[in-house]
Amino acid sequence: MNPTRLFASIALTLTLASSRLHAQDKQPDFKVPDDVAFRTENVVSEGTRMAAEVFAPKKPETEKLPTIIMSHGWGGTAAALRPDAIVFARAGYLVVAFDYRGWGNSDSRLVAVGKPEMKDGKLVAEFQQVREVVDPIDQTTDILNAINWALGEKQCDPERIGIWGSSFSGGHVVYVAARDPRVKAFVSQVGSMDGRWVLGNPQLRSFTFSQGAARTRGSIGYPKPSEKFGSLTGAPVIEKFIGYAPIEDIGRCEKCAKLFVIAENEELFDNKDHAILAHERATGIKKLVSINGIKHYGIYNEARDQAQREAIAWFNEHLK
């Protein structure tokens, strides 16, 4: 692959990164209801700026609110979550939705791919911009950092944190809840729960191992931005999926209230191996809801209102 590369001095890179931290103060390009407060913010995750959108009911800043962190799925952006975020805010929640590093309005990680050299008194290095690639370990780290950021909000009640994820991030919320005891409830809708499909057969297993070996030896870089994976935008950093198995983490979520919402006619994976199995393995407070008559993407269309109602009812029960 020929990865997108950029050449910059380290000093210039740091200057540009710093200047971007306050560059998102702008008016929304969508309709925000009069009873919802909205603003854009920046969340720093592992040194890289992520673009976030914050929604809340118009209440005094001193009033503590239950808080929901929302994360998008494979190839998505936070912009697609606005209809849900607005509904949650009108239901009384502080809501933080964000773009993962390298997606949407967020900055990209810069990975050095060559040895720095001194030129004209400057230390110059070759970087690769890691953009629009799918890395579940990086993405779950971004969710954890979004939680950290939310705790700095005056209205955030640290004892009432919920997380919401859909499709690929429907597995992320399990992974995160298993590692962060601050999460009191999650909603996982049409979630995939196991990244070990990359080891599914001898040919795929060999490819996964060879990709990891080549990347760590510097003979290949990251996938190109916007590269397709089937019908999805964003090629996977495939070796990172080996250690990503939310289905194995569900047993560590005992103290978190767990809602799984599935599509009855799910076509992208077998529910029995994902959310249904996760629900069976889960202990503590849990619920499984199957929405009749829809496929995977129906959750964002004809069944969106129903999915929102299920999520609000769950968060109301366990965060209010």
C-alpha cells in the first residue's frame, strides 16, 4: 500500500496541533430545538484532538445531570448521532458525542515512518497520517478518554455515567464497561461482539499474522484514508482485532446495567453469536430487546424511534 504521508518539522506539527485545540467554535449546521443547549468542544485523546458535540437540557449549570457518552459505528461519524443525542438531551441528559481520532472533524494521529534528520536547523521527520482506519483498541481508548473529559463538565454527575454504542461500537460499550467501573449503564444496539473473525480460517489467520508482522517491521503502513472494506468505509488494522473480544468481557460487567437491542432479521452477523450470547453470559442487571421485522440498518430508519424509547427507558431506570 502507498499510505498518505506528510512531511513537516516537529516544531511546525506541534504548533499546528496546538492551534487546532480551539478551532471549533462555530454555529451548528443543523436545527437544535429551543429547549436544548448545544456546543462543540475538543477532547484530547492520547495527544490527538477529537471533535465532540455536547447536548444538554437548558438547566442551571449547577444542576448535576446523568451523562451519556455516545460513540459511532464502523465508518460513521458523530454527526449521524445527532437525532439520538437531541432526544436524550430532551429527556434530561448531558450528552457527549464525538468522532474517533482520524474520523469526521477530529484530527489524525501522526506516526513517524522515518528517522528524524536535522535540516536548516530544524528537526525534520516523515510522518504518516492515520485517518479513516478501523482500530478497535484505539477506538475504545477514545471512549474512555471521552468519559474522562465529560467528568470535567460542571453538569456531569460522576456517579451517573452511561455509554451508548451502535453496530461496531455496540461491542465497544461492553469492552469499555468491563474496564471502567464509572460506567453504571450501557445500551448496545445491533452490536457485534467478537473481533476474532480475523482468525476464522487458515488463510485469514495467515493474512492477519503477516499484516501485523509487516506493519511492525515497517514494510507496510496503515491503510489509505476512506479505503473500503466491503461496503463499509474504513479498512481495518486487522491484527488489532485479535485481542478485541467483548463477548469474553461481558462477565466483567456485573455491576453495570446492560441493555442489548437487536434487529430480528440481522444480516451482517448471527445474533446468536453476538448480542444474544452476550446477554446469556451476562450476570447482574440485563435485558435483551429484539425489534421485529428489521435488518441491521433499520435501527437508524424505521425503528429509530423505538430504539430511542428503549434506550431512554433503560437509562431512566438506572441513571435517574
